[in-house]
Amino acid sequence: MAILTIDHLTINHEDTILVNQVNFSIAEGEWLALVGESGSGKSITASSIGGILPKELKIVSGRISFNGADLSNMTEKEYRRIRGKEISYVFQDYQGAFTPFIKLGNQIDELLKTHTTLSKKERKKAALSILKDVNLFDERIYNSYPFQLSGGQLQRAAIAMAVVLKPKLLIADEPTTALDSMSASRVLGLIAKLKQQMGCAVLFITHDLRHVKKYANQVAIMKQGKVVEQGSKESIFENPQHDYTKQLFAAIPPLRETPSRLFMISENPA
């Protein structure tokens, strides 16, 4: 069953079409990767789902359905009831997820206080539990200001904030762009683990086909505001149909697994 359906979505900036008749859906518990070069409309499409488009952009046609409800004409008040609770985001600018002068634990507490009826003691227990799930075990983290954490810790804390309310849809918009390859793998592995635990669907915005191949179930390829090809990961990787998809694959190194063992410089091959 589809948790999210986007039907002929068109978004304009004045008279310029930025997203053009886009269609795709995500089933419950599915991981869909939305792939394309910068400026293809991926992030604009993702922002429209949660009602966080910049004011200068406008949905001019189409429908966004989430869990049976039409989001296309929701008011901001109606959006606030589901944003963060049922639809949640992890952005590439993970530092922007936090208010710098408020302790991390207080920010998670405020989110839980807004959307639940938990007591203060229960909210702290839930916050510490989700921090533990993202490998931030120390209560010191709960009592830290964002500037006191490393980049990797902040990104994991941002994921904790995004999933603490167990959303039905997690939108991860280029969540590894600012991270090195090792940290990026850890972050995506963490999202995959939490997805498995909570059963949420994931919309993964990326240009990195290696991550797509490892984590996604479904793939949609965007170019110049349009979805030019979509299907299962297997069909897209094994038999791409659109010329643009073929160009994307041709532009990257071979999509093979990382060797399990690397020789040290001092080693002498037999």
C-alpha cells in the first residue's frame, strides 16, 4: 500500500517551471531513491511534501497524497500537526536542525512535548533511548549545546530528532553531502537500521549511485524537473532505458563492492 503518492506535481517560480508533471509513489516500509544532478528538482519536490517550499515557489497543479490525506491544499496549521510526527526530514545542513543556544536534550524534549502527552520523565527517557539508538550513549550529549558536538555527532543527533516520534515517512535530503565516505556509510547504515526497526518509508534524495545500489528498493531518475525513468533498483541498474540514466552510470567509477581487505604498503605480495 502506498504511503505517499505524487500525481502530476508541477511547481513554478513565477513563469519558470521547476518541477514538471512529476509522478511517483512510495509504499509502506519502502526506500525510494530520487536521483539526479543538482538543479533537477529533487529537493524542491521533497520540500513540497512537507509544506516547506520557499514562498517564491508555488504548486500550480498536481496532488500530493500522504496516508490517504491530500496535502496539496493543507494550511500551515494542519501541516504542523504532521510535520515532524508523521513526515520527518534529515537535511544535508544538519547544523540547521538545531537552535545553537538551546541544549540538545531540551530541543528533543520540546518536540516530544508538542506532539505527545508524555510526562517530563517519560520524555527524557524517550530522548535518551533514541540517542542511544544512534550511538550517542552518554547523558552528556543530552545536556550539550550543539556547538559542543562534532559534525558526525550532530548528524546522528539530527537523525535522532527526525525519528524520535516514529514517523511514517522519513525524507533524507542529501544527508551525507557534508560527510566523508566513512561517516556517510555509518549515517546511511544507521538510517537503514532505524527504518527496519520502525517500519517507516524513506525518500532518499541523492546523486550518489553507490548508496542507491546498497540501500534503495525503488529508484526514480530526475532531469530538468521531470522523472525520466523509474522502477525497481534491479531494473534500473541492470537495464536502464533512458539515455540520461545511462549517462549517469557512465559518469561514475564501476559500481563494485569495496574490497574486504586492502594490502598495507609494507606487505609483500606472494
